[in-house]
Amino acid sequence: MNLIQIIFWFLSSFAVISAIMVLVSKSPVHSVLWLIAVFFAISGHYILLNAQFLAIVNLIVYAGAIMVLFLFVIMMMNLNKDTDPQKNIWIKLAGAVSGGCLLMVLVSLVKQATEINGKEAMLGKGDIGLIGTLGKVLFTDFVVPFEISSVLFLSAMVGAVVIGKKDSKLENN
Amino acid sequence: MHSLLNINSSTAINYLPIAIQLIFVIGFIGTMLALSAITGPKRKTKDKLETFASGIEHHGDARSPMAVKYFLIAILFVLFDVEVIFFYPYAVNFRTFAADPTMAWKTFMAVLMFVGFFVIGFVYVIKKGALKWED
């Protein structure tokens, strides 16, 4: 086992354990904190795959910004003891069975996929995912999608303000 | 073996210092917290473990639903956060773009237009008073 393999197995087990802890934790805030740990582990994987831009985006947008949104959703919901979801054993069993079925489908799909059988992931080489390479492509070949994405952000901003802001003029009339 | 001080960060091995730093940070904080938990005195009386509220007896529950205005601020934060993401590829390539006379103004205009759309959105948000704190 070389260094990269050791890091890979450490990150993978860390990600899986943290993901299980997300589900096991009683407190929703603890779940969010474990989810941040999952994102850090996945960012480590991205760096191992030399996808450095994805690693940074994953940390800044997901571990930073999306987690804030998750926390706000948790704070908006009324999570008191009396509003706990029901703990019926049959519902739990049904959830476990359906989740297991989904896992089975996913595993069998990955096993059947001939494209990835016997192939090795490129670890620590290749420069497609580097920030510099991505920037060169983004500002030469993909300028139009780049600008369109800013229009998308503009529309998201307007939508958030229209939905989330109560109109004071409308209320006065 | 790469030098640890190599500036060129084109392979994963260049992230080793960051990994070492992370391990050191987690180890240091974990050791300090464990040390203070082990060596510190513990007097767990009922009054001491009560939620501190400046000596006033606390009442009610802290888990009350938040107003939607916090959520609006959070969403706007996410949008501007994603905007910053797009500056990284430009900042990394800035010197190579500036050295190339055909690329310099083209890419600069592209970024300017990108920021322009965000400025329009920002002006809209300010004019709508979405960042105003009201009850």
C-alpha cells in the first residue's frame, strides 16, 4: 500500500462513517455537521483525482453555503419533541427494505457497467481538472455559457426576492 | 519527490502540506479539548448546568421557527458566493491572459459583463429593500 492508497482508504472510510452518522444522529444540527465532514472527505477525493477546481467548489459552495441553507431550513422548521416524526416499526422496516432495494440496484448497475470494469481511476495525474486549464477553456470556448450562467444567477436573485420579500406596497393597499 | 515548497500545484502531492496542516489542527484541538476535559475540575450541579441567561430564570424553548427573512439573506449569500467561485479560474489565468494581446480585453470584457449582471441583481436587491431588516 502506497501513500495514495492509504489516503484513499482513509478518506473513503471517513466519508462512509460520516454519512452513516448523518443518518444516526438524533439532533439535526449534528447531522449537518457530519454532512460537512462528508463534504471534506469528498473534497479530499477530488484532490486525489486532481480535480482541484471541484475540490474548492465543493468546499466553498457545499460545505460553506449550502450548509448555511440547511441550517436555516432546520431553524425554520419547528423541531420540538412533540412534532417528532412517528416511530412506527413497520414504517422503519419499509424504509429499510426500500433503501436496501435501491442499494441493490445501484450495486448491480455498477457491477454490470462494462465501461468501468477493470479500469483504474487516474490518481494524481492529468490536468483537465486544474483551475488554470478550466479557466482557459471557460474564457475561450465557453464564454457564452459563462455569461448565460450569470443571467441564471440574476433570475435566481430576482426569484428569491420576489418569493421571499413581502411587498410593502401590496400590503398597504 | 516533489519539494514541499513547490509553488506549481498541478498534482495531488502538492496538497500534502495542507493535509499535514489539517492533521495538525485536528490533532492539536483534539488534544487540547481532551486535556482540559481530563484535567479540569468538574462540579456538575443542577444550577451550574442550567442554560445561562444572565441570572434570569429561562423560560420557553430556544427551538422556535425562524422568520423567512433570514432565509432570503442566506439565499442571496449563496448566489454571491457562487459568483466568487467563477473568479478563481480568471485569477489563476490572469497573467497569461494579460500577456496575450488578443485575449486580454476579450476575457476582461467577459468577466466585466459577468460582474455587470451581478451588479444589476445587486442594485435590484438594494432597491427592493431585500436586505432591509424589518419585522
